[in-house]
Amino acid sequence: MQIMKKSLAYLLAGVMVCGLATRLQAQDSVHVNLDKAIEIALSESPTMRIADRSVDIKREYKKEQIVSLFPDVSVAANYNRTLLKQTMSMEMPNPITGEPQTTNIKMGRDNTYSVGANLSLPIISFPLWSSLKLSSMDIEMALESARSSKIELVNQVKQAYYTYLLAKQSYDVLQSSYAHLEESNKLVTNSFEQGLVSEFEKLRSDVALQNQRPQVNSAAKSVKLAGMRLKVLLGMDVNEPVIFDGQLSDYEQSVLTATMPSESDVQLMYNSALRQLDLGIDQLEQSKKILIGSSLPMLALAGAFQYSGMGDDGGTFTNYPYSYVALSLQVPIVGWASTHYKLKQADMNIANMRDQRADVERNLRLGVQSYLNDMQQAIEDIAADSETMRQAQKAYDIAQKQYEVGMNTWLDLNTAELTLTTTQLTYCQAIFNYLVAKANLDATLGNE
């Protein structure tokens, strides 16, 4: 008796510990819905951080070029120590005798120094001005590239989330189907033990139950894998306890009441790929202006102030200030020959990019039409599958009651259960197809 009391106490303690651990685990788990998942991905994704840094790099480069418009001032200092002075020989008449004689003269001083400041300022420089405009376009291209990364990341998160919901709901359907098979298997077993059904029918029921178990296990693994992939996409640790909320059936009403846009109403003006191609064309046009500007005259202002001095050791230094201001005009003459061919190359590059843009737009419009067709087909399938699912559920309930009273066979019950499972899976797949097509359409249209 004492042993039984101790065993019961240990059992109760174990149940309490397990319950406490379960509650703590539930408290530690984080609930994440689709909007929260997108928010986490945009804040934690390395792709977005890289895109933001790319924009900052372009902005800093533009500031670097703006500095070129300001005066460039430099200070220089120089000191020379003469080790051996240069000697110059000259023939001069002797002041007394008048005869020519050679005189050696040493030139220079032992010490020479100079300190000065130089100034340069571009006044007219067409290539520099065009380069600044091109830098502004580079910033626009970086911003559009960052927007494209954001749109693509949001689309990936949506599809990964919908894939997880599909895997989870498919697992629930298969698990429910397995529970139905277990229940019907118990009925068959009881009937067999009472001699009401044959051994063959019991064997068929046992085999069907065993065949369903691997599908349920595979579906459970799919849910786990889909959740891990979603966590990786959100920048989370795969072992972090996260509960992704929602079911595909939650979207049924919004899908059925959604207004389908017509193909004529769909505009691609915000499509990121087309906008990047447009910016690329503008950049090529601006590069063409830089080529033209490099062959135009350039005017620059230059100036300098220098203070120099020289003297021998122990002697007095003689100082000489020096300054100037100058205008420099550079007019290319022969450069137009090579510029002419460079401009032809630029025109052909622009034409190629325009053709590329036209081809991309045609393919995008084809993709938009495909997404619209998929959405329309999914809406029709959801409406039909929803009604079919209710009918299949009713048919299964009737078949179960009839089997319990001996009015039909196990095969009839199994057929009704298989029809119900197939209909439920088809219903989930239809909602998934609509949501994925809608996500792809939003990404194509550039909706953020």
C-alpha cells in the first residue's frame, strides 16, 4: 500500500512537471502572423541592409564629386641644401693689363627654401557637370534596386508563409483522415470479433490504416521543414520557438469577395524591372552628354603665392615673394574624331536597351495575364470545392452511420472518407494557388 502511494505521488509530480514545462514552452513561444513576418524580414534581412548601404555609397560618391566644384587649395614647402655649387667659367679682360683672363664664378647659395600655396578652380567644365547629374541618376538606380529587393523579399515571405499554412492544413487533413481510419478500424475489428464481417474486410481496414501512417509522418516533416525555411528567410534561428498563426481557410471569404482587375486596368508603371531599365537608358543618355562635354572647351582658374629665400651659412638670407593669377582655356581640336565613333557606340547601346525593355514589358504583360487567369480559376475552384467539401463531409457522416448499423460495407465507408480527404486537400490547394498568384501579381506590378 505504501509503495502504491509513493508511485502515485511520483506520477502526480511527473504530470505537474510536464504540465509546467508545457506552459513555460508555450509562454516562450512567439506568435507571428503574416504582417509581423514581413516586418521582421524587412528589418533583419541582410539583403535589405546591403541595399541600404549601396544607396549610402552612391550618395557619398556624389558628395565626393561635388567637392570638385570648390576651389582646390594646396600648400607646399621645400628646402634645398647645396653640397657642391655649380661653377661657371668666363673670359674677361684684366682691368690692369687688359689681357684676357679666365675667371671661375660659383653660382647659388648654400641654403634655399620656398613656401607657397596653390589654387585651382574649374569655371567651365561640361564633363564635370554631366558627371554630377550621372551621380544623381546612380542614386536613383540604387534606390530603385533597394525597392526591388524589398518587393522581392516581401513576395518570398508571402509565398513561404502560404507554403507553411498549406503544409500545416494538409497535415491537419491527413491527421483527421487517420483518426477516421482508426475509428472505422475499431468498428471493423469489433464486428470481426463478433463474426459480423469477414477476415478479408478486417485485413483491408488494417492495411489502409498502416498505409495512412507514413503520409501523416511525411506531412508532419513537411510542416517542420516549411517552418524552418520561413525562419531562415526571416533571419531567425531555426530552433527558435515560433508559432506561425493563421490557416488557409481564413482567406476564403476575402478571396471570394475580391474584385478581379481587368487586363486593361493593370499598369506596369511601378514595375521595378522596367523602372530600372528606364533609369539605365537615362544613364546612357547622360553618359553620351559626358562624351560630348569632353570635346568642348574647358576654362579653369589657377593662382599661386610663393615665398622663397636663399643664403649662405652664417650669412643673411635674401627673401623673394612671388604670386600670380591665371586663366586656362583648353580647346580640343582633334578629339572630335574619336568622340564621333564613341557617340555611335553610345547610340547603339541605347537602342539595345530600348529593345530589351520592350521585350521585358511584353513578357511581364504575359505574366500578368497568367496570374489573372490563375486567380480567376482559383476563385472558381474555391467556390466549387467549398460546396463539394460540405457534401463530402455529409456523405461521410451518412456512410459512417450506415456502416455502424450494417447497411453498407467498409469499402463504401473508406471510399467516402477518401473522397472527403481529397476534397479537403483540393480546397486548400485552390486557396494556396490564389494567394501565390496574387503575391506574384503584386510583385510584378511593383506594389509595396
